Amino acid sequence: MKQTILKQTDLDSRLNALLNSSADYDQGLQDLVTEIDHAGLALEILDSESWYGEPRSERGGKANSIEEQFRLEVDRILIQDRESEASLARRMEFARVRFDRALERSGIDPEDLAGRLPTAAAASASNLGVQPGFPEEVLCRWTELHALRTELVERNLYLVLVNVERYAHLRVSRMDLIQEGASVLFRAADGFDWRRGLLFRTYAVHWLNQAFRSFLYNFGNTVRVPVYLQKAMKHVRDAVERLGDAPHSVKEIAKEADLGEKIVQSALGAIRSTQSIDASFGSSEDDGLSLRETLTTDDDEGLYRASMEDISIEDGVEMALDRLSERERYVIGLRFGLNEGREHTLAEIAALLGVSLERVRQIQVRAISKMNTPGLRKAVDPYLL
């Protein structure tokens, strides 16, 4: 059954009327949702191009990287003023109430939805029938809500690019930080309360900085250190700096940092830094040898020696050849150049033995099968690339 569409401009008019009336807004919102549900209206879903400016091709410029492409796309997005942002937030609240009611009527626990709901694109009207486990009404309401969430997030993606600059000096991927920021904007959108009178950007910046710091805590080190331990490490460093250069016991540091001795001990063990293999051990770049120079040798053959192996390749091959008959040893020796240093063809060996070429091939296959043992593989593996 085809649903009648409720235009977003009409919904804004109804919500603004509730806001300006002397009646209780929350109760009026509940009554409006009941009315719209009873009428069977579906909320209009706007095309994302409606909040994008002129296409990049008209503005000029060419992206040389993924980050640059992303920045060009974000530059096209029209930033909302306070009034239009509040209207979008009220539409989101309306859509969320409808979605919650659809879940209640369908007997679905909201906690069971984590990671199971499709995106707005996947839950389009043409795909409703192929989503298992979700009634059509639930998918319709989710599609409307998610489309509004996406609009609020996309209209504020510029916040990610602005705030990521604070962490640009750190040795982390900027695109990873941007991805974390874009993802956390959805959490900010879900928690935003337009009634407080704040702009969304004021609320979202807190979430962005929290996401960036969390990413740095979890992935900023070569070896991942738990967040609580990284915070303890900071307090330990500050305490050691206050105590001075002289060596101090764990007990003294714990007292100065106001931490437990076990935490301080763990933090001291975790305070390790990575160093380039080309870095000098001295106080300056020209002072002292680097780790690479310490580990290398002037010998053209390098540090490796075949004598380091438990079994030489000669001993391993000889051990394998001992499993063969005299004729098989002769054929294998000629075929792979073990005797005279030159490999012979099957035809040459056949002529020397006075047998057919097929017979020589059979002897070779049988001999190789006998030598294909775990002991031989273990002996020659270190010499194979």
C-alpha cells in the first residue's frame, strides 16, 4: 500500500506551532505522533544534494589524495544557522518517538538492535521485503530517523577537519583520525538536546576530542598500552620531574604522584620508547654508532654462516641419497649435477644407461619420492628462499 508523504516543511510548521503554543510541548509531540501514525503518513526523505552547494567541477580544483577529496566534498556542504539546526533536531526527535513506538508495537527490544539495522540506503522502500526479522513499519521509521541523523552529521563534518588539526603534529594517520571523528558525530547526534539552546557544534566538539584522544591512547603506541596505564604514566612522569634527577624509589614516586605502588611499578615498566634503527646512540646525530652499524659487518657475506645450521646442506643431501639404490643415486647425481657439476637431460642419461627415456624418468620419480622425507626437508629448508 502506497503511503502518503508528510513533507518536512509541513512537519516543521506543526512542530513550530507546538513550540509557540502555551501547551506542553512534550505532550503535544506525543499527540502529533499519534495523529501522524493513525494517518499512515511517511516522513519525506530529502536527497543529500539538497544540503550541498555547487558541484566541485564548477568550482574547480582537483583532488590529489583521499583526504583532499574528502575536504573538497565537505567544502560543498552548506552550514546551518541556529534556527535551521534546531528545526532539524526537532524533526529527529519526532522521528525517534515514531521509531520507538514502532518497536514497541512490534515487540522488539531496542537493546537487540545493535549492529542489526540496515543503513538508510539499504532500508529503502525497494528493499524492505528482503530484510529478515524486521517488520516493514520498523524499517520505514528507522529509514526516516537515520536519514535525519545523516543530514545532521554531514552538515557538521567540517568540525572534524577543524579539530583534527590539533592532533596533526602527532605521528598518527590523519585519515584514521578523520574517520574516528566522522563516526563519533553519530553518537553526538543521538545525544544532542535542542532544548538546552546550545549549537550542535558546541556539543559535538567534546565528543570529537574524546574520540581523538581515545584513538591516540589505543593506537598511538607501537605496543598498545591500556588507557588507565597511559594516564598513570603521565602522572608518574610529572612526579619524577618534580622530584628531580636523582634516582627515586617506587614508594617515593607513588607518594608524590598519589598513586598505588603497584600502578607506579606497572607504569614505570610501560614507559618505553621506540627508536629508529638508524638513530645514533650518542648525544648527537654524529656522535656514536647507530644500532644498524652495531649489528652489521664489513664482510660481504654478511653475518650469516652456513656453519650456524645444525646440518649442512651437503650432509642433508647425502643423508637423503643414502636411502637410494646405486642406480637411483647415479641417475639423480647426473640429473641434478651432483657428480660432475652439470645437469644432464633425461635423453643424455638414457643414452649412458642404454635404456629408454621413459625408464629414466621412472627411476627419477621413484628416487625423488624416496628422498621426500621430513628429515631432508628440515635439513634443506634453511637454505631455501
